[in-house]
Amino acid sequence: MSAPIAGRAVFGVAADLLREAASRKWFLAFGGVITLALAATGMFLRLDVVDGALAATRFFGKDLGTSIMSVDVVLRPLYRAVAYAIFYGGSAFGILACADFAPSLLSPGRIEHLLSLPVRRWELLVGTFVGVLAIALLGACYGAGGLVLILGIKSGFWTARPLMAAALGGAAFAAIYAAMLTMALFVRSAAFSAAAGGLLFTAGIVASYREKISPMFEPGVGRGIFRAVTSVLPRVAALADTAAAIAARDAVDRGALWSLLVGLVFFAAAVLAIAIWRFEQKDF
Amino acid sequence: MKRRRFLFPLAAILLLGLGAYFMGRGDEPEKRPEAQQVHFPTHLRSEEYQRLAKRRTLRPEIAKALAQAAQPDAEPPPRRDPMLAALPPAAPGKTAVVFEANALRNSPIGELMLDCMRKQHGQNPFDEFQKDTHVDPLVDIDRVAVTSDGMMVSGNFTNANWDFLFNHKVSPTSYGQSGQIYVSPSEDSEVGAVGIWNNEMFLTGKDVASVQAAIDRLEGRTPPGPQLISEEDTYGEVYGVISPSDLGAMFGSDNKELAAKLSEVASEVKLHVDAQSDVAMVADLSGPDAEKVSDLGKSLGGVLSLARLKAQAEGDQDLAQLLDLAEVDPDDGRFRAKLALPMSLLEQKLAWCREKSDAGAP
């Protein structure tokens, strides 16, 4: 009999979490809303494309009075809006909907049962994190992918950029969820977990503008503290802007994007390291 | 076990530090390129209202106004802009485009073009002209209008010497109150006559009659009719009306069908170009048949789109970027075509014009 592969249980835990999410009304309703929006777009949006230019746009039979331009140029604001909606809307929904995954995992009775299984503690945590990351990416890619498919069929213009933007949104949420998971290990409460997510989400937006905000602080201790605290936080708004720019084919500084992404991965890893440390110390 | 206890907190601190380092690299504002935004001219702005008010200097009907003043109920006629008054009256097929020469000269594109001319000629490109006429085009010329009948230039020509006209072979004859006309000695000349009015306007025409007609309009001997360019349309650094056939001729041989359709469908094309920062052009096209105008707008949009796709396919990123900013806005029985030339792109393309001056800059 071969020895179990280290970390393999992570995917088992993640799959369990996906099954749990699929059975929750919140997620079903969210999926239903996205499906309805896509179906309405598919059925009622009519794009009149002439030689690659969008000559007219009708929604529910009403002419929207759009300019006659190259179809990909016309669709840019739409893709930009969708990228922002997925990024901010998806993150806000995820913070609320995923807040009680970790507290329920740690609930008396369930955690003892899980720890009695041949699963390491860190695998439980990382599995939960990977499961939530998968939910975030699936939700974002379902919305963006559906829209790309519908607009691609209707306009003949195909692009994978909104999917890339959606994936970026999913990745940013995963970093926020790492903090929510860690909070649940200190205080087993869905409300605290959601509050931690909301706080980090907001602080991450502030951190994106730290270069502009910090001169407003008096030079010295105050500014130093602001800069030190915001330096470690994920740049939520900067990532949202980059995701929207990617979706809308605007110029993107690839170096800055990679820096933000690598920084995001390090942040999530750091917070997960604290979570694992706390979990290892805890008696159940 | 004790070592493991501190391993994760230490790793977390290290990872947070690394995260802060990488995210900090993406913080610098200059690393995020701004999306290109161009402001298109669509109406008179406050500075253009002021410019318009200052130019209302002409009251050719002054004698008539004085006579009317004797009657208590009579209102004096309003003052007019001499350049607009001198233009031919509105009629189908007429073209008149006014270039705000002084504003263009002081605009970013004007400065850049002058640098290019200086670079090419190695001196002030207008030196010769200034020697001949005692007119400095960079200072003395205010506006230049190109019309179907000829050209008009307004400005300060008090010190001008016009004897060089027609190789010093012609002497002027007086016309009207403040006009002087030089008639070409050659019948084959494209410019049949040149008029100078009140030392503030230079007019050319195909023949003497067209120059005389312009001076008549300036001095109020012709009843004022509908203007080819109304005051409300004097916004931008270039503005005017282009006849559809003249515009179609600009399309070149590649777009003959579109040019023919333009001549058939459009009755009027109004043009406005803003050069205060970027160069942004707006063309308003209208015609009697709303459906045909709408189809023409779609065709034009298609041509722009195809040109953009072609530019992308051929790797011509500059042209593709220009055409990104091109659009056609349809409206009831009319449409508005927009095209822009970002200043940053022009500066990049014409960087050679400023190489010497940049190198010499402190």
C-alpha cells in the first residue's frame, strides 16, 4: 500500500467545500441572477454589425443610440463595466456569502470529526482556502465567460480579456478570504470573519491610493504609520482598475501588474501562515 | 516543536515584507498609463464667445443706421464680424473653411509644426515673405479663410507693402470706401484679382467681380443674406462648411464609392477642429433623406473600422490608435463623425523637429 501523497487531501477538502456551496441558497440565487442577466442579454440585445463596425444597438427593441465605431471599441466600456462589477460586486458578495465557511468548519462536533480523519490540520485550512478560491474563480469566469460568448456570437468579435479580468478579480478576493479565514481561527464568528473581509477590502482600496493620500498626513509618526500599515495591504482598487483596463484593451503596465500579483500571493501566503500557526496551536 | 512554533510567525513576517516590497513597486503613479481622452469641439465655449464679441467690429450700414436713428422706433443694425460678412452667402455647393491662424500658431500643434519648418529650413520659414510684404505671418495674420471663390486673410496689414503682387507689374485701383484691387495682367492666372480692404483684409478671387462682391458685402452695398458660416459655428481653431463634392474629392481613389454616396446623400457638412491640446476633428453631416444619411453613417463607420482592422493586421499601431478614437454618432437625419490626433503621438512621431532645441535646452 502506497503512502498518501502530502497535500492530496487539500483537494478533497476543497471539493467538499464546493459541494457545500452548491447546496447553499445564496450561491444558487447568485448563480441564478447571473444566468438570468446573461439570458436577458442573449435574448434581447441586438447588435447590428456592418464591416466590423457596430452600426446600431437595440436592447428590448429600443435603439440605444450608440456611435458607429469598430465593434471592439464600442464594447470596451461594457467590458470595463463588467470587469468592475465582477471585481467589486463579486468581492462584496463573496465576503458575505463565504463568511461562515470557516466558522462552520470549526464548529464543535464537526472539527473533532474532521481532525479524526487522516487529514493534516494545514491541509484542512489550505483546502478550505482553495475551495473558496475555486468558487470565486468559477463565479467570475461564469459571468464574464457567458458575456464573452453572447457578445462574440452576436458581434463576431471574440476576446478572452474579460475572462482574464475576471480571474484577476477572483485572485484578489482569494487574498481577502485568507484574512477572513485567519480571523475565524481567532474568533469563531461569521460576523467577525465578514467584518475582517470588509475591513481589508476597504483598507485595500485606501492602500491603492497611498501615494496620493500619504502627503495629506503630517510628516512624521502619523505618515510613517499610515505608510507602514498600507504597504502590506493588497492594492484592491489598483487591481480592479487593472482588471477593467485589461477587459477594455487599455494600456496596462505589465511590470506593475506582475508586481501587484506577486505581492498579492505573498500577502495571502503570509496570512495563511498565521492561520496555520494558530490552527496548529489550538486545542479542540 | 519549539522551533516549529516560531517558524510560521517568522515566515508570515517575511512573506508580508516580500508582499509589501512587490506591491510597492506597482504603486508608482507613472507606471500606470492613462487612457487616451480627447475633447471634441461641439459648441461655442466661453473664450470663443468672448472672441466672437470682440470681432463684431463691422457696421457697414452705419450711414443707414444714422438715418434710421432720426426715427425714434428704429433699431440700429447689429455689428458683424468682417470675415464672416465677407464670405460668400450661403448656397448649395459652397465651401468655406476658416483657420484661426493666430490661435493655431500658438497651439501645441502649431508650435510643433513651426519647429519642424525651422528645422527643415534652418531659419524662420517666413523670412522671405516678410521681406517682400512687411507682414509677419506669425504675428500679423489673424485668420485665413479658404472658399470656393478664393481666399481671405484677416489681420493687421497697416505696414504691408503689396507691390510685389503680380511681379510688381500692376498698380491698384480704388474700389468702394476702403478697398483697393490688383487685377492680374494674365488671363490664365488662377488668381484673377487681389483685393485689400481697410488694411485689415486680404482677398483673392478668380476674377475682379468676385473680389468686388466681397468688398461690397463688407461695405454694406449688398443686402445681408444668410451667412455661409454663422456666428454660432465659429468654435474651434478650424471651422467651416464643406460642400459634399469637395469633401468627396478629399477621399482619394480608394473610396470612390463612399465619395459618390456622400455627394448624393449629403446637403451640408460642417467642420470643426480643436487644436488647443490634441487635434480633434468633428464633421456634422446632414441631408434631406434621413434614411440615406443613416446608411451613409454606417458605411463611414464600416470604412473606419476596416481601416483600423487593416492597420492592426499590418502592425501599424499608430494608425490603429488614431482610428480607435474615430467614431460616428448618428442622429435623426444627420450624423457626426469624430477623428482625433493625440498630441502625444504627434510629438513622438515628430520628435526630430525638437531634437536640436531640446539638446540646447538648459
